[in-house]
Amino acid sequence: MVSFVMADNPNLTALEVMNESRKIMSGEKGTLFVLLLSFLGWIILSALFRGLLTIFIYPYFIATITGFYIDITNPAQLSSINL
Amino acid sequence: MRSRAELKRIAKDRLRDAYWPSFAVIAITFFAQTVQFLKNIYVAIARPGMFFTVQPYGPAPDIALTWENLSFLVQSAARQFDWVEFLFGIVGPVLMVGCAAYFLKLLRGQDAKVQEVFGYFHLFFRALGVSILVALICGGVFLLGFLAGYLFFWTIGLRFLGMAFAPLIAAIPAVVVSLGYSMVSFVMEKALTSNMYTLSFSWLLHGVFRHG
């Protein structure tokens, strides 16, 4: 989450960013691990096409991880979106 | 805490109207991969027969340690040096911060623009420092785990299994540590060596994504 923390808090120092990331992920590592695992189908599909699909899958992948970050830091920001 | 399905649904929904700008952000951020993608397209079109073939390494030449051979080796290494990957290792971390900022805005329903990806160059050294520190920490944990695993197999007399299984054992603590810094794993691609892929699940994931 370091990139997100840094984007959200540009004034933090490098070590503060890392500590903040560790704090945010405390107790959430398993959840993220399972979330990453849930992309296994896409990974296999991408591997079958020798990585040609990868670049097209990335936006979806990173958007999901971003959603996870927002959900564990400030879930209200996701709720405010009209779906 | 939302479920995985809900997070994915939100992601898909936000990308519905902004897929191509998001694609552009990804293509810029992971420019090394974009170059590789274009190379793959070229290979697929220009040399389709080469696409799925495996090119085995030839036998190692018997090279004596002479000045000519050393000079040849240095020149070969320089020719094969991947400048795009090198540049990506340097600029990638700060671009990833911009990419994170773009996706944060997108997911929060704010006005996200592609140029966001270039908006964090004032954090260049900080981003680079963080990525190097994370690589060193994850690398250190992996090495400790590897040594412990190797010593374990060595002490029970199964040293030959050590090299095969010690990396797998070492990957577990490295994965746990790297998940703490999770997103950095995408930034850190090949920052130190290509073997760093083995240091975390995310690197592994990224490695599989890239190289199949």
C-alpha cells in the first residue's frame, strides 16, 4: 500500500510511509492474499497468451487493489459512489 | 469490510467509462511492460513460427580468462543490457505513485486525469528510497528464510533437497512481509535483480503475468 499511502500523504517521509503501510495492512494481509489469489484465472489466461493480455487486465487488477485500499482506510469513500 | 466480489464489481463499474484512460495510465506507468508487449506483438506478426517455440541455450563455450575474452564479455553484456528495464527501475516507483493517485481518484469518484501519473516527480527520491528499502527488507527476510531452510535440510542429511525447497520455505515469511508493503511489489519489479521475483507472492504474480 506504500504507493497509495504516498499518493494520499505526500508529506510523509519514506520511513513514515512504510510504517503507515504496515499499520494499514496489519490484520489484512490474509484478505489481500486471497484477493490476489482470486485473480488466478486471469493469470492463467494471460500465461496462455504469453502475457499479451496482461496489459489489458492490469487496469481491472489495480482498480480492485485500489478499492481494497480505500475500503480498509476509509470505506465511506466507496459508499458515496452511486452504483 | 467488503467482499472480494463487491470490490471487483466496484472496480468494474468505475472502469466502465474510464477503461482507456486507465489503460493509458497503466501503459505509461509500466512502460517496460508496454515495450515488451509491443515486442511480443511484433514477434507474433513478423515471426509467428517463433511465438511458441523454446530456444534452448547452446553449450557453454570454453572461455579462457584473457583480455580479449573479457572485453568481448563486457561488450556482450552491454549489448544485452536492458535499458528500458533499467530506466523502469529508476522511474517506475514515482510513476507508480502517480498511478496510485489516478486510481484513488477514479475509485473515489473524483475527476481522474491521465496526466496525474506525472504529477508526483517531486517525490522522486522518496519513492525510489522506499522501493529500495522495501526490496532490501523483503530480500533480507528471504535470505534469512533461505539460510534457515537450507540449514534444516543440511542438518537432517537431505542437503540435496535444500536448494529445491529452501526457496519455497523462505518465500513464506517474505510473502508475509511483502504483503505489508503490497503495492510496492509492482513498483519494485526488477529493481535489484530478476531473481527478486521469488521474494514475494506479488512479484511471483507479476512474474507470471509478464512471463507466463
